[in-house]
Amino acid sequence: MKSAGEFDLIEFIRTQQSVVRPDVLLGIGDDAAMLQAPADHALVMCSDTLNEGVHFPVGTDPEAIGWKSLAVNLSDLAAMGACPSWCLLNLCLPESDTRWLERFTNGFFELAAAHDVVLVGGDTTRGPLSISVTACGFVPRELALTRSGAKVGDDIWVSGTLGDAALALRRMLAGESVPAELMDALDRPTPRVALGSALRGFASSCIDVSDGVLQDLGHVCAASGLAAEVAGDWLPVSDAFDALAPREARLQLQSSGDDYELCFSAAPGYRNLLVDLAEKLDLRLTRIGSFTSGQGVHLTQAGRLSALEKRGHAHF
């Protein structure tokens, strides 16, 4: 069946998920969900909207859209040190195409199952393709990561590599071939949930790199009342990026956003611990600078101050 009514679509979505959680007292099927929060934990909530032609190109694979719509939210939870639990999904669809929806939910629920996340409600309506997800998670009340805790002298770290998604999009729009490593970074980013939980207790601040590492780091500077000094030569890159990114555009691509890595701060005394953590998680962690007194983000390249025309993604 290609087309279906609203309630058929909702029932179809409900039957596609496999995760069951005891803290979901009442899920999809009523006017609202009933959920049980654990004692001594804070509830953490975030929401993101992805629009066709803005956040993903027209014709993007539905599985990739499903995966990414949840991943960008789980990345926000990870930046707070929270463990994901539940989510809401609002779908605006040009038509009730169940073949498209099946592929979308395959990607969505694949990632949900990997992080024990239950879809507990949402909405469906007709219109230009747009997906909005609200995700919830929990963190011990005294251990939440925020943007406001950085201190003078703290190291600045980033997970994974930067610029892969931006380079994939650039090459795709130019009609050039895109290696699978770069395409996965664009379509199926990995939310660093395990890292976020592991950073609780010693990371002094944290943010997810969605709009660009320099722009997002600027939010930490503003919240913490500090300046950041970042060495452009230290920004981590993948082998594919290193081989294909034009030299004159590398810094611009690395600061364009859509990376969904974690940028965090920690005192220098934790460097060995972070080396061990990187090995334990099998995840690259790179020190890219430090916090100082002052304001704003100061980028150096080969030891000299560097100015970029654009330091991240602008939503408007």
C-alpha cells in the first residue's frame, strides 16, 4: 500500500519500533504519554527540526533522514552528559507514502534501538517535507555537563574529526564522487552518547558541534565568560578529508558545522585520563587549544592569528 490515512500512518510507525522500556507507563495511542522519571536524576530535553532543502538535500535517502533526525537530538543529550530514554516525532509529509515511511522508520528505529530509546508520541500532517524530533534523557542532578563551567587554563578537546560532512556536501553539490566515509558523516552521524556519559565528573564544559566548532565554542566562551585560543593546525581530520579537501578551504570546511562531535574542556591534569578514555571508547579525542581570560574565539594557523570569513552555520 502506497498511501494511507493519518491513523494508519501512526499505527504503522508504532508497530515498527522494537524497544520496550519499563519507564514508559503509557506510550503511543492516547492523547499524551505517561512516563516515569528515575529518582535523583534531572530530566533533559531537546528538540530539532530538519527541513528538506535546508538541512538535507532534496532526494536524500529516507533511511538517512530517519537516522539523522534522531541523531542530531541524541548529540544534544550527549553534550549534557545525559542517557537517552524517550522521543517524540512530528512528521510533515507531502503525501502519505508508506514506502517512503518504511524506509524512514528503518533508519530512525535502527538508531533508537542502539540507544534504548522509545518513541512515545508525536504528530503527522501534510505539507513540505519536515521532521521534528524531541528527545528526552536523564542525568544525575549534580553531574550534568553545561556550557558555563570552563575555567582559565582548561584544555579544549574535540571528539572524532571535523569537516567530513561539509566536504561531502560540497563534493555532492559539485557533482563529484563522495567516498563512503564522508557520506556517512553527512547522512548518518554518530551521536557521542557514551563519551558524554564518561565525561561526567571531570569535564568542566561541553557542547555538541552542530553549527561549527568555532561558532559553537563561542557559545561556551560567552556562557563561561572566557576567551578560547584554538590552533587550526591541531583540528583533527579524517584520511578522506586530508586527501580530498582543497588546502585553501580546509579551515572553512572544518568550521562549517554538521559534525555532531563533542567539544569539551577539562583541566590539564586530566590529559592522561582522556588518552585512556579515547582508547577505551575507540574514539579519537584531540586537544585543540585552551581557555584564557578575555572574550571570543581566537584561531591561529602556523602560530599566526587567522581570520575566517564564515565561522559556522547561520540558521537565518
